[in-house]
Amino acid sequence: MRFTAIILALAACVNAFTIVFENKCSYTVWPAVGKAPEGVPDRSVAWGARVDPGKSASFGVDDYALGIRAWGRTGCDANGANCATGACVGGLVCTDAGLQNNAIVSEYGYGDYGQWGGKRCSWNLSHVNLAINLNTKLSSSDGQSVLCRAGNCPVDQAFDVTDRYSAVRNSALGQTYTHTFCA
Ligand SMILES: *[C@@H]1O[C@H](CO)[C@@H](O)[C@H](O)[C@H]1NC(C)=O
């Protein structure tokens, strides 16, 4: 029984990537994760948490998932609802993947690059039609990172329009991504 549990735990590890939310702000931030491949919300991936200054929280996502979006909410009420920025439909856990959140997002999606790299995770920061509500850094455990601050967000760091691909990054499956608020 114990042996089976260990095998299952290992299997879960090798098939997932992790998003760590690190709060460097002087105020509480409520991170959220949702899934909306092709812009259609899929509630099978939905998570939210409260992260006080200096703290962090993490969430695991299947390596083969598409359309994963993660962002930070500020000024929420005691239930993690009615946020001033980054608000979604739902409360602490969003039911709409935050598609109307008007907040910078980190995005992740599985891709098979075949002979050009095999199975990878494609990831980016994006503020296409969105406010940069939090200065945000996104780094992967393989050493790559991008940084977008309000007033200083170069186009090779975060998408500002959908077809400017200089902001795209990709990594091997199973990485840990650190999404830092107030970077
Ligand atoms: C960012 O990456 C995600 C996941 O790979 C992808 O779905 C999305 O289209 C990318 N963002 C932009 C603006 O292209």
C-alpha cells in the first residue's frame, strides 16, 4: 500500500509543472490559476489562494494542459472576492479563468516540437489588452526569466500584442515556474 502511494506520488511529479507565487509586495496578493484553451473557460483547472507579504504558495498543473493562465489579484475582501484588480467571476477560486481580469497573466501550454526539441512547455507573460496591475517576474527552474514592470515592459519580456513572438519562452516539461509579484 505504501509502495503504491510512493509510485503514484512520483508519477504525479514527473507529469506536472509547478507554479510558485512569491509575494514581494508590501500588501497581500491573491493569486489565481485558470484554464481557457482557445479562450473557452475549463473549470477542471481552477485555484486561488491568499498570499501575505513575504510569503509564497504553489500549485501543480498537468504537463500536457493547454491554455493555463495565472495572475495576481489585489484589494480583495476577506473571502478573496470583490478584488480591486485582477477580479474574476467567482470568489477565491475563479469560475471563468479570469478572462475579464484586466491583469497581466503568465500563460503556459504544452507543445510538441518534434525533431526541434520534442515535448516542451511554452510559456510567457502577457498584457495584451490588459493592465500591468503588478510588476511581475516569471522565471523557470532552468534559469530563463522575463520581467515586466508598469512603464518598463520590453516587448521581448511580455506580449503587448498577440503576434509579437519575441516574448515566447519554452522549457522542458516538469519545471517549476516562479511568478513573482512586485518584482
Ligand atoms: C502565451 O503562451 C500560451 C501558452 O503557450 C499561449 O496559449 C498564448 O497564446 C501565448 N500568448 C500569446 C499572446 O501569444
